[in-house]
Amino acid sequence: MNRQRAAWWFLAPALVVLGIFFLLPVVAALGLSLTDYDLYALADIRHLRFVALDNYWDLLHQHKFWSALGHTFYFVLVGVPLSIMVSLGAALLLNSPLVRFKTVFRTALFAPVVTTVVAVAVVWRYIFNTKYGLLNYVLGEVGIHPIDWLGDPHWAMPSIIVFAVWKNFGYNMIIFLAGLQAIPKDLYEAARIDGASALQQFRHITLPMLGPTLLMVGILTVSGYFQLFAEPYVMTEGGPLQSTTSVLYLMYDEGFKWWNFGAASAVAFLLFVIMFVVTAVMLRLGRRGGMA
Amino acid sequence: MPEPSRRVNATMSRAASRLLTIVALMLAGCSSSQDAHTLTFWTIGREGEAVVKLLPEFEREYPGIQVKVQQMPLTAAHQKLLTAFAGNSTPDVTQLGNTWLPEFVALRALEPLQQRVAASTVVKPADYFDHIWSTNLIDGSLYGVPWYVDTRLLFYRRDLLKAAGFDAPPRDWAQWRTMLAALSHPDRGSYGILLPTNEYEQLMSLALQQPESMLRDGGRYGNFRSAGFKRALAFYVDTFRLHQAPAITAVEAGNPWEEFGRGVYAFYFSGPWNIGEFRQRLPADRENEWATAALPGPDGGASGAAGGSSLVIFRRSTHKDEAWALIEYLSRPDVQQRFYDLLGDMPARRSAWDGGSLRTDPKVQAFREQLEHVKATPPVPEWEQIANEMQLVAAQAVAGELTIDEAAAEIDRRADRILEKRRWILDHPHATTGSP
């Protein structure tokens, strides 16, 4: 018993901090999402009404919520596989025994992760610029007409995806690199002796051995990408024609632009439920795949 | 093992008391530690840079007062002001856009200024543009003193109009439409006008020219299905359908000043700050090729939206007299003229226009003409949100997804939803102590 009590004491500081700075705000936000807390309520608390699930009901009936959700899923469904493929590709290249100056490349490829979004967004806005941008200049050389990357509703999201993938792939690359280095060399040796090609080695040794790493990276990346906000905030401000407004961006607008904290909290909880379901499904699929 | 747990206990309580001390210190740091004669003045955007050049003279006149200016970027200003209100740390004086004023009045954050104005020898209401002044009156009480004004009108290429056979800018919508038609050559990439589809100010200016207000029943419901608004919306949407304006956003438009100079657009629908932009970006010898004109009304007569910023005092300020002295100083006609020379922000009072560079500059005369006839936006806190929704729906109509009638009904529907809380508060007066 005493041991247990001591353990609780050791846990207490962390629990207190978690309780005050995580649990309490979450419960408060849940409560807030059941009210219509807004500017009027800020002025006079008697203007606060308990609205039960009305905020959620309203959101589910609003076009802007569904379109924001659509943009978020677009970003996740395209961005996550692309990001993982780029990370894995870069990790495989770095892991190859033929590569020289490994540390230089590893640092260079990891560098975008530690840069500030706002600072690199300035650079990327130049790259994407319709008239003076590097990207259109290169495309122009091969005869493709200039594309208004950030101004055209069809191209804005792909541009944001490219920017986000570039910004984030280095982090997963490092994890993959660690995973690759943990695969025993003798497996490859045996495969080579049996005459397996590089592709076969990748499919039958590298991928299965990386399974758990892939699952973890997948879940982390999905939950990270669902929370798309900073990239459109600094690149497009959610436009053009709201084509890059994500769910989190909608929450920011409702909360900090229009000061409807009730509705904003409801958005946050809906996003939480969606992310929870998606990652739970991924985990389950991952486990089943692992057992088979 | 009782020993370690007691030790942990002791450490914990020591840590807790240390934490408490830190929290107490932090709280002390938060509370205002400024001395009695420091006045905090928040500004939004570029105004802060210019106003600091006017303040040394004020501080010479009032040796007891020191003004601390804090500049906020426009994009963060609204949020910062609301957060300051919620966190009980509002400044003494701030610049406040007159579309934001109703919101802060609803919060009961602002000090009524009626009595101070009545006793003032400097601030004379009759000298101010009527409708600009009235944007500071909410339910009959005055909450701000207009600082500078803003209204959107037409910049036009005089040489292009002349070449097309028009000696004067349009005076009504029919003439305007004829000119737009003559000056638009979409096949050659030139258009009559630029109307960025993500900016609501242009459509709002056209809608304010109509006799009907955009909200009805004391701001309880949208009134966008009125004949007047539909007329404005139809004129706006037709401009795109007739290919007299490209359906692009301001982001896509990129550098409109240069394109205006190249003749991509013959008209440019914008505000006073662009006089400075054009002078800076277009060669001086081409100064005569462009001019400004009041926004033509549907059947003649110039009018537009009453925009601009006011100076307000926060109710929680402990230096209201000093704050009022600063407002009076910044409202003096000669100070307003210097402010215009520094920044190009147009003065809110007529006497400031009668001297200095404002009297002689031909580009500003159209603004003066229009300022006499501007109209205020509906004075409800929700206005900016409603205007945003209005523009989103209008952009859908421009894209051909909605007819004029459908768009008007949709804007009404969205406005009514946004105004639901306001209706509830107005119709349940027992829940309020002051008027919202």
C-alpha cells in the first residue's frame, strides 16, 4: 500500500500539471460547446444560454463545415501518403551504403522541420508567385503556361500540400532511418545469396520489418495533418474562395475572428471525434495486418 | 516506506509555495505598473508610425502627460482589443474602425463622450462630415470622435476614357455601364474595372446607395431581398457576366497599381490610401492620366460607404481627462492637416480640408464631394460577419451558381442566423442592463 502511495506522490506533480493545463481546459471547452458563449455573453454573463447540442446540430447543417471537412480530408488523403512516401524515399536513399556525406544530407533534409512556418512561407510564396515565381519559370521552360498556384481555387490546396510535405517530411525521415538501421543486415545478405532483386528485398524484407514504424508514423502524421492550420493561415488566409479553409481554420475564425466560442468549441470537439475514429480504425487495421 | 514519502511531501510543499510566489509575482507583473501620468494609446496599422511624430508637441503642451503608443497590425487588432477587454487590460485611448464601434459599445467597453464634446472648444460636431459623425452615435449616445475618414470611390484613367469618347467620369449607373462596355476588351486582356471577388467593400458601397437599409426591424433581420439590394447585386454581378471585370480575388490581382497603369483596368474601385500608392508607383509625368471621381449613384448623385477610424476612451481607463486632452489635440484642424501630410489619412472635419495640401490637390476633391453624401453601415456588432457572408454568397452568384433572387434569399438566411442572438437579447430586455 505504502509503495503505491509513494508512487502516487511521484506522479502527483505531473498529474496536477496535466489536470490544470489539460483536463480542466478540455472539460471547460466541452461545457462551453454546450452554450452560446459569444461577445454578448462576454459583456454580460446573463446573456449566456445553455443550448445543449444546438451548436453541433447547427454545424452539421452548415455548408461551410462540410466544405472545411472536405478540404481537411483532401489534405490528409493526399498529403499523408505523399509525405510518408517522400520520407521513406529519402530515408532509403540516406541509408544506402553508396551515399557519401550522409550527415550533410541528413541535416539538410531535416532542416525544414526546424524552420519557422512563417519565415519559410515567405520564401514559398515567392516560389509559387504567378509572374515572378521559380516554379512557373521552370514550367515555362518546358512550355507550360503560368499557373496561379495560390490564387486559383483548384491549385491552392495542392500548393499547400507541397509546402506542408516539404516542411514535415524530414521528421518522419529520421524515424524511418532509425527503423531501417534496426533491420539486421544478415536478412539482406541471405536474400542476396538467394538471388532476390533490390525490389524484392524492399517488398519482402524492408517493408515488413518497418511495419510497426510505418503504423506509428502513419498515425502521428494523420493526426498532425488533420490539424492543418498554420500553412493556409500564412499562405492563403483560407482562400481563394475558402478552398484552403480547414476545420481548424474554421474553428479559429469562429472563435477568434467572430468570438463565437460556443460554436468554436463544438468545431474542436467534432474534429476530435473524427480524428479519434480515424486513428482507432488505423490502429485496428494495423494490428490485424500485423497479426496476419 | 514512510520516510521517502514524507520527504517528497516536504519537497512538494516547498515547491508549491515557490510556485505560489512565482504566480503572485507574475500577477503583480500583469497589473498595471505604470505611473499616474502615462497614457496608453493603441493604434492600428500605419497610423502608429505617423502619430508618434505628432506627439512630441502634445507632450510639450501637457508636460504632465506621457503618451505610450502601441502599434497593432490590422490583422491582429480586433482580436487583441477583444482579448484586452476580456483580460481587463484595455488601454486608455485607442483608434477604432467605425464598423467595430458597435461591437465595443455592445460590450459596454467604451466611455460615452457626449458631455465632453458639449464642453469642448475644439471638437465641434457641426464641423464634421454628418454621416461620419453619426457612425459614432449608437442609440443616440456618442462613443467616439472621428479621426480620419475613408470612403471607396473610382480611380479612373482619364486618357483611356477620353480615347473612348468620354470627357467626364460617369454620374449614374447607366453611364457607368456604357463606359465599362466601351472600355472592356476581354480578348485583349483588358477590363473596365477590377472588383476583387473576396472584398465586400465594393458591393457594400453600391448597396449603401440604395434607399433601403441592408438590415430591418432595428437590425433584427436581414433585408437583402429588398428591391434596392437586388438592384445593387444585379449591377455588381452583371459587371462580371458582361466580362467588364475579371472574376478574380485580390490575391490573384497581384499588383493592381501597375496593371491600372498599363491600362488593364480603366476603373479602380478603392479608397484614399491609393492616391499615395499610385503617386509612388506610377511615373510622375503620367499624373494627369489618372483621376478620381465620386462613386456614381444608381440615378445620379454621389454616395458611398462611411468608413474610417475614430478615437475612443475605454470605460476602465483611469486617465479619462488626459485621454480626452489627447483626443482634442489630435482633432485640431492643423494637427489633422499634418497627419494627412504624413500619411494621407483624410481628416474627418471640414475645416481641416480648407487649408494646406488638401485644398489644392485635385485628386482629393472627389473624396470631399463624396464624404458629404456617405452612408453608415448598419450599426450592429455582427455587421462585419454579415458583410463577409454577403460577399461569399455574391461570389457564388458571380460564378453563376446562384441567381440574384436565390443569392439575396441566401444572404438573408445567413444574416438572420447570425442575428439570432441579437434578436433574443432585444426581445428579452429583462436580461439586459444596458442596450446592446
